[in-house]
Amino acid sequence: MKILQINSSARSDGSHSTRLASALTQAVMTANPAATLKVRDLARSPHPHLDEVALGALFTPAAARSPEQQARVALDDALIAEVQAADVLVVGVPMYNFGVPSQLKNWIDAISRAGVTFRYTDKGPVGLLQGKQVYFALTRGGIYRNTPNDSQVPYLRTIFGFLGMSELQFVYAEGLAMGPEAERAGLAAAQAQIADVISQ
Ligand SMILES: Cc1cc2nc3c(=O)[nH]c(=O)nc-3n(C[C@H](O)[C@H](O)[C@H](O)COP(=O)(O)O)c2cc1C
């Protein structure tokens, strides 16, 4: 089993979502001692944005790409190869301004490529990243689980499902900015959820 952990907090040290994702990863590894782990930290290793240069490279046929365009596409290829190789993904997701961090959106933009990770058929789109289990470690200052203001989970279900990943589990640490007692309770509740989602 190959595990890929994606950390998307802008913080390296002190990030609750990274800590929670690491705890989820540890639980998966405890249940699967032979599992190997690759960690991609999107803040420590920033990926270039999907700008005009990147789009130009992606939409140029491979044989006609300049060396610069080849190099730009290769950066995305490396991220795609990591996901393709993984059996399990663990994704740390802080809530930033009611959405996912731009680092995570940028990673999603990099791995979503027509003909490679999804394709359109006469019956509609087909995700090509199938057969993977995905765990999300969600951290929030407030409490939004199962409310209309939680735009993260519907978005993550849509895009991961579009790419073929439908085995999704969500662990929530909420109320982290609502005072020390709420923070302690939110983190404890998240730890308790880990055992539940791993056993499913
Ligand atoms: C830039 C920024 C925006 C945030 N926006 C929200 C928000 O919209 N809703 C919320 O509940 N918490 C919000 N928070 C709080 C974070 O979700 C919370 O502190 C979380 O633990 C941050 O993740 P991290 O500990 O992994 O860095 C925000 C924090 C930051 C730094």
C-alpha cells in the first residue's frame, strides 16, 4: 500500500490540519504496517500557478513544446504521477475564507488533466484516478459541518469524484478559534473520528 499525504496549510509548524492529517496517516500505517508514505507539503514546496505560461504549455502538442514548456508540464506530471501511484490519499485541509487554501486548489488544477486523470465520453465524464481511498483532515476556526456554509466538503466531493475518487472520508476539527475549551474539544473530537473512519 502506498500512502500520499498532502499538506495544504500555509503554516508548516503548528498547523492543526497537518497534525491531524499526520495522525490519520499514522492510523492507516498502524493498520497496514507495510505501507509506504510520501508527503507533499504544498507550502514548503510551492507549485507554480496555472497561469498563461502553464496553459500555453499544456495546450501545445507534446512534440511541439519548447524546452521551457516541457519543463513546466513536467512539474504537473510529477504531481499526477504521485497521485496515480498512491492507493491512499490523506489530505490536510484548513478552511480559508470559506474555501480550500489556494495551495490545494492549485494542486487540484495541476492534477486535473483531460485524457490523463479524467476523460469525456459520449456518456459524460469518466474519472481515471479510480480505486483510491481518500481521507480529509478538515480544520476550521468556526463550526460549519453539515451546514450550507461548508462549501469545502461539497467541492471536494465534486472534484475528487470527477477524477474518479469516490471513497472519501472526512474528519473534522472545528471551533479552533472559539476559545481554549472549544479548541480542546474540537481537536479531541477529531481524534475520536479517526478510529471511526479508519475502521469503515
Ligand atoms: C487566512 C485564514 C482564513 C481563515 N478563514 C476561516 C474561515 O473562513 N472559517 C473558519 O472557520 N476558519 C477560518 N480560519 C481559521 C482556520 O481554518 C484554522 O485556524 C485552521 O486551524 C487553520 O489551519 P492550520 O492550523 O492547518 O494552519 C482562517 C484562518 C486563516 C489563517
